[in-house]
Amino acid sequence: MRFVWLYLGLMILVATGWSGMATTRRQEFCDVCGLRRTVTDRDVSGILVSRSVAEHDNEYHRLHVEFIAPTPCTHLWRFSSSSSTNGEIGCGAFPIRLRFASTMRRLRFLKPQQTAVVMRAIPLDDRTADWRLVMAQAKAFQALHDAPRGTEQAWWRKNAHLFAPPKTQAKEARPNSGVLLQ
């Protein structure tokens, strides 16, 4: 009889706990290297029971490790503020550059230094990016995506100016001093 009451008590606890169980899932990406991850939290009546984290490698991350920084990243995680991942600029969604693996893969057909220039010029943090430049780069990536295989060097010649580092203008330390600051 004691076991029946114990069993009944456990069933009541499970039934009431199960009804208050919630699972939340959020998508995040690293602002530095582009690695993506999914964080899943499970809680019962507001108390965190478990958390699981799954990292998802992508072509941008592989290119970043190969051409920019082979050392491990310390990761600056940022989560998507919208429910969709359409990559619209400024909406808080994943940067569109992380979504098109086939286009990013075609960067491997460029010379290594050209690939490195493109990778350094792609801003993952859209909050501080120049929107006109980001849109021009997005159009260039679309052109690369639509271009036939083997035309990557022609694409580079046409679009290299979009990925060039910004030019710093020399400023004078004092007017008419003749000393330039870089």
C-alpha cells in the first residue's frame, strides 16, 4: 500500500511539473568569426532544469579560420532579435553573409590574398556598418552567386573596390606645421 501512495504522489508531481515545463531556443552567432550556435533552455515552472548548446560550423567560419585568424576565437555572441533569419540589414537577424555557403565557397577560387581581403571587408556587426557599402557588397555577392563557374577572377576585377580597406586621410598635427598624422 505504501508503494501505491508513493507511485500516486510521483505521478501527481510529474503531471503538475510537466504542465509547467517550457523549452526556449535561440539562435546566436559570433560577431568575430561567424560561428553559429543554438542554445536550448528547458525549465519547469520558471526554474532552469537544463541547457544545451550546439555549435554549427559554416562556410564563413571556415574561411575566417583559414584566411584571417587560425587561432581560436574568444567569441562575442550575438542573438537574433527576430524570429526569421532572412538577413535583412539592421533587423537583428543573422547577417546574410552567413547564409549563402555556396557563394562563400566560391571565394576559394580567388587567390588567397584576394580571399583574405574580401573576408576582412565583410562586416558581421551590421550595427556599425556603412549600409550603402553593405548593400553594394550584397549585390556583388549575388552577382558572384549567379555567375558561371570559372569567372571568379573577372568578378574580383569588377568588384575589388567594394572590399578595399578604407583609405585613411592624413591630417596635419597643427595648421601649417608640416607634420602629418597617420
